[in-house]
Amino acid sequence: MTSTPRVLVVGGGLAGLVAARHLAGGGLEATLLERRETVGGRVRTLERDGYRFDRGFQVLFPAYPAVRRELDLEALEPRRFTSGATIAAPDGRSVLADPRSAPGTLPATLRNPTITLGDRLRVARLWVELHRTDPDRLFDDDRGEEQSIERYLRNRGFSDGFIEKFVAPFYGGITLDRSLSTSSRVFEHTFRTLAAGGAAVPAAGMEAIPRQLADRVREAGGTVETGREVESVSSEGDSATVRLADGMNGEVDAVVVATDPLTARELTGLESIPTDARGCVTQYYALPDGASLETGKRLLLNAVDDDGPNHVVPHSAVAPEYAPDGSTLISATYLGDRAESDADLAARTRDALESWYPKRAFDGLETLHTARIPFAQFDQPPGIHDRLPGTRDPDGAVYLAGDYTRWSSIQGAMRSGRDAAKAVLEDLSG
């Protein structure tokens, strides 16, 4: 009687959880090992004193194909942002929104000096073009020259004001790259996805996503073990061996390495795994009772790069569950590794808010939590996606899953997990 093939998944982030679910669903004996006490990888939420603090500024794009395929969105109770943003500068604030989702913002958007009539027409034309494109094809090699986001937009004729005052801070929040040197392929995919379904957060915080995925692993018959750190992975012949930090060794039919990029490179020896990082610092604050940023559920973007926060998020306005009743929770995100102390960053945020709201004082701004994230995503300049490793690139019966096999996003992570499971199932059935 033939025994059921055994597979270990190393790493409990989104990629590993999706891989384990599909491996178990495919009839294999799948076990996921996560070194932390909770799953989630970079997608985590800290709960304290009635507040919820996501690990940095993170949002869910409900229209991502992998999100629709892998998650029960309704069960996550998504709390949606209003499309667009409030653009803040020392000379005032202005609204730039998608009137399809917020018709009441149309007059303010039409009056916005940041976007010209030509910009509006180009945005509409770009949406129609990308809406007709299969999202799986947006990273194909045959779609022409890959460019930076800045060059891509300038070649399409967008104005300096639109690029510098809206796109730079808005995509600074998505790619952690205000200079817009990130690949235009990332812009195309995220622009298409946002236009189709906007952005949201689960009512219980972003960590609700990996918790749901872990439940689905178990429902499919897989096992999730936390507090289990893997020190090495090797393969010989048709099997693979893992050595754990507790001294235990295990031989299995296949191993899927789904850790963070630095650990994955150490475990597999693949130098093609990208390790150049984009980081950020997100600081959470409480506003005094009854105070508000008056932006509704829109982001507040820093239109002037003055070393202040790239953007400010009205968390409790979007998701009241993120704060105790009667409290107002906001956050400010700074791009890169910041050397300033938590107190100095809070002072910079206070100064920025007072410059954007000249008739208000923010002395009552209370710092609640600071998340410093040196590796939030890997750097994605033009051309990098053609050099990323493939699922089967490790030796022997070792496979790779992680957004670094696709592109740095929740979509990339989930899709990579499904791809890895498919490869294992194909190889073991052959």
C-alpha cells in the first residue's frame, strides 16, 4: 500500500499558508512550520488597550484575483477606504476622488488644481486600456519596454502637478518609493486593481487574513505548527530533509520554503532571491476627544516632500473597530529607515498637521505605537521581475514560495503559494 506523500511548508506568511492549504486539499500530508508563535509573516496586527495597530500601513485590495480566490471576503468584514485622497500642502488641502464611488466629491475633484482636464482624460483612457488587459499578462515580457513609474506617466503626458503632488505620495504609500523609480508593471497592476475594487482593511485588523488562511489549512486536513524554527533544508534524490532549531530532523517527500527573502536565500542558497529592501516607519496616534482630520475615509497625502510623513491615515474613520468607542486613531508613515527617535517623529507629524490645518493646534496628539519595518517589501526597479527565481529553482525536492517569485504584494504572495503547491502536486503525481 502506497503511503501518502509528506510535504513540509517552512514559513507561515501568506504564501506558505496558501501553499499548505492547496497541498492538503490535493491529498498530501501537509505540515506548516512557523518560527513565531503566530502565523502571518509581515501581515500582523497588535491589539492593545482597545486599539488595533497593523504592522505598518497595510491595506487589502479586494479586487486582486488571488484575494478573491483564496479568501472569504465577506467573513473578513472589510471596511473600505473612499477612493482617492485629500492632498495636503502648506497652501491648503484639496480633494481628489473617484466620483464613481463618492459622487458627492465630484465638485471638489473638478476644482482640484492638482489635476488638469488632460490628466482626467488620460486617467480614464488608462483605466479603459488596463481594464481590457488580463491582469496575469501585466508582468509578461512581450508587453514592451519596462519603465519606471515616473517615466511611464510622463510618456503618457500626465502633468507635473499630478505626478509630483498626487502620484508620488500615493504610490509612495504603495511601493514605499516616492521617487517613482519602481517598475511600471507594479503601477499598472495596482492601478487596475484599485480602480476595480478600491482598498479596505478587515474589521479585526490585517492579521485576520492569515488567521482565516490558517483555518482553511486545517479545514483541508493540513497541520499548522507555530514556534518551530527550521535551521536548514537539503535535498538528495527524491526526498528532502529539514533540521529544526530544537535538534529534530525530518525527511519528507518535498519542502516548500516560504519564508522572508533573507531567510529563503540562506535556506536555499539562491542568490536570485531579492534582498534589497524598502522600509518604513509607521507611527500611531490618538487625537483628542471629538477631534477629526475631516477627510472622511480618504488618505491624507503630503504633497510636498519636506522630510515629513508621506501620508496620514484616518484609521478609526475607516474602521471604527480599530479604536475604543469615542476615540480617534490615525497614523503617519515615513518612508525608509528613519534615525529619528519616536518623540522626534511625533513632533514632525505634529508640525506637518499644523501646517496643513493652520487654524488648529495638535498639542493633544498622543503617540500610541511605533512600528519600524526595515524590510517591508523588496525593491522593484524596472527589469527585476524578469530576474526573480522560479518555484522549482532550488535543488531537488525543495520548492520556493513567496512574493519574491512574482512581485511584492499580497497578490504576489498568494499566487506564489498556489503555484508552489501546483508544482509539488504535479511532480509527486508524476
